[in-house]
Amino acid sequence: MLDRTDLMKSDNSKEIVLQLASLIVESVNLNHVDPLTLNAETKLMDEGLELDSVDILECVVVIEQKFGVKIKNADQGREVFQTLGTIANFIQKKTSG
């Protein structure tokens, strides 16, 4: 059963996912995509948004600036930038103290 802290994290995670969806759609000019149709399971590459490496780099810069987090290296970037949910989890971990 979820406790109050888990519910707050869940709500916060959903809010971060919504912010990420809007940021990514705007930063890489995905004008044909409605950010409200994206969710935590939305993949960034492959059968998801089909972002390429340049798009991902643009997203890294925007997300680092917006949320004050830092991607240390390419391995961490590949791990974090799989889905909107994996990015949201990373941001929550880095900003929660």
C-alpha cells in the first residue's frame, strides 16, 4: 500500500514527466507531437519519439539547465535517457537531497 510520501513522489513524478514532455517537444521541434499524449513509458529513441543523438544532446542541455542536474558521462546518459520516466526518476533522485 502506498503511503503519503509515495503518493507525493508519484504526483511529483507525473508533473516532472509533463514538464519533460513539453521541454523535449519544444527543444527538438517535434511540432507534430502533443506533449499531453506522452507518458512515463514514452521511449525517446527507437519506436518512441525516434530522437537521434543530436536531439538527445539538445535534450540533455535543456534538462540540465531546467532542473539543475548533471549527466556525468555517456554511459549514464544512455541509462537515464531511455524513457520520460527514467529521466523523471533521475531528476527526482538528484534533486531530493
